[in-house]
Amino acid sequence: MLRIEQLTVCHGSRSVVESLSFDFPVGSVSVLLGPNGAGKSTLLQSLIGLQPMKSGDVFLQGRSLQRWSRQEICHRMAWQGAMPDVAFGLTVRQRLQLACLPLNNGQGLPEEPLHLLELHGLLDRDLAQLSSGERQRIEIAAMVVRDCPIWLLDEPATHLDLKYQVVLLALLRRQAAAGKTIVCVLHDLQQAQALADQVLLFSPTHSRVEHGSAEKWLTRARMEPLYQTTLHHWRDAHGGHCLLPDYGSEMRSMMESEDESTR
């Protein structure tokens, strides 16, 4: 469904992705991980044609992305990035009806995302009156009602409280199980371990993107050098496990180093 071949993408004059080839499988979640500025969002934008490619190509259903019209792309890919301007004066209901237009000309809204994301009480509110977390829930719901086969999400858990972060991850896993191709930028390693089938790792020091199965690549040995911080491998009594930073120890270490430097 979605494939990149020998893709090189630049941010300004700097190459952030170089000669990357990767298949984004149908029915799976691919998570992009790495420090700020390493090129994750730039690659995500290139997948939908928002970021020019220096070389290589993106293929959608076996055809170069450059041969698809913008309308054709929008019918096949849903994008969640920075939240749009709210100056248009739309209500929540109107925003979601716009998302429905390609499917049913705005006649009615699907019940599932409204219930799952608890939006019934917000439908007649102006978007400009909502909190950032409420706005994020609206944009996630808009992706659900559009029902595109490919979802591209840039830090979708931003602004969400813990409850809705869990709801979001469960929603993405269900969408993948239903046959969607999910490509997602995350910063939380625990969320990545719960969600990802495969990961792409972006280094701040070179433009070669490493990739592999989440099970094999989400390890302390790979993540600690990538993020330049100490991680702990936590396991529970039921066999669950995750990588977690030790915030307290890291903070104490940084404060002690600063104290040493000022003596």
C-alpha cells in the first residue's frame, strides 16, 4: 500500500533522511522514534507530499506519489499534525461533518468516535472555546470518520490526559487490526512498546534511519544511545514490560554536575 524507495529528504540544507527504503505494511503500526530535530516529522510530511523529496520516491498502491492528484491522495491518506487555525468559527459538529464529506456528504456522524472520545457534549461548542486536549480529541475523531486506509500521525498523544492517551492507543491498534496502515511519530517509549509493530529510529548525528521489528529494536542497548539518557527495563508480575527513564536519578545527576561546574 505505502512504500518508500531510496528516499532522501532534506530539512533546509541538511539531509535528515538518506537513501531510505521501507515498506509500511497494511494492518500494522510503524512508529518513528528519535530526538527532536532528527527528521521524524519531515519524513512523515514527505509520505503525503507536504515535504519535497531530494531523491528517491514514495509509492502509493504501487504508483509514484507524484502521479496522484492531491484529491486522490486525500481520499487515501489521513493526516494529523499541528492543530489547524480555529479562526473559521466552526463548531465541533461542523468540523466533523467536513471530515465526513468525502464519504456521505456530511449526512450524520458515525456514533463510534463520538462515544469513544466522549464528544457528544462538545458537538455544539465553538472550536475556539475548547482546550488543546479537547481539540486533539476532535482531530482524532475526524480521522476516524474519514476512514482513509492510511493514517499519518505526528505526536497524536500531545495534550491528551492519561485516560485519552490509553483510548488513543487502543483505537490505533483496533484500526490497524481492521486493515489500516498506521504511521506515527511518538516520544513516549512505553507508548511505542504498547503500539508498534515496527520502528524507525532517527539519529541526531547522521541521516541513516535504522529500522526493524519493535520487539527486537526497542531495547536499552539501542534506546539509551539514541536518547542519551539512562533507561530502566521494568517488568510486571504478568509478563508485561517497558522502558522507563529514571527521572529522579537523571535530575540528581544533572544537578550534581552543575554544582561541580560552579565550584
